[in-house]
Amino acid sequence: MAKKTRLPDDFEVTQHMIELAKAKGWPDPRTEVEAFKDYHLAHGSLMLDWQACFRTWLRNAQRFGRGAGKLPNTDGMAMSYKPTFHDLKPLSDDQIRENQRRINQIITGLAARKGIR
């Protein structure tokens, strides 16, 4: 009988896994592998088949809307795109001033409720 093991130190995304993800419409394994490793290392997970576990991770990422985007399908369709922190645009000076004004209103309102001036 096979024995469960911890995640191997040399666990990597294979070309086969990338091709499978494309064909299945799963998230790009290269964007999911670090979260997968961190999760299982932090939890001390033991598995019989780490490749099968990673395929399940990718299916769940697709099912629950996680993942940094999907690879193009084998028919060449464009990636579905999910914005990330790096896609945020800087605020204009007017937007910053308006946000500061709103924050000050909130702080003033909270202080008034607590009787602080």
C-alpha cells in the first residue's frame, strides 16, 4: 500500500499540467503553484498523489472563482482577465483630497459620538 507523504521540495508545474489546464479551461498553474505550496506546507498536509491534489486545487480555483486568470483555450480564445493590485491606477490630486475630506468627516462624526473634541 502506498504511503502518504509531505509535499516534495522539488514540486513544480510541469508542461503537461500547463497543457491540461489550457484544455480544461483551468487557471494558469504557474500562478497557482505558490499558493498551493504555501497552503499545504502550512497545514502539514500528507497526500498519496501530489499531482492529483494540484489538479483538484486548479479545478476548485476555477469552481470558486479564484486564480489570476485562465490560460487561452487550445482554440486560441483570449484569456479571461481578473484585475490585480498591480492594475490599479493612481488617484488624482482631487480624488485624494476628496477621500481625505470624507475620512475627516468620519473621524469627526465618531469623535462627536464619543464626546471627544
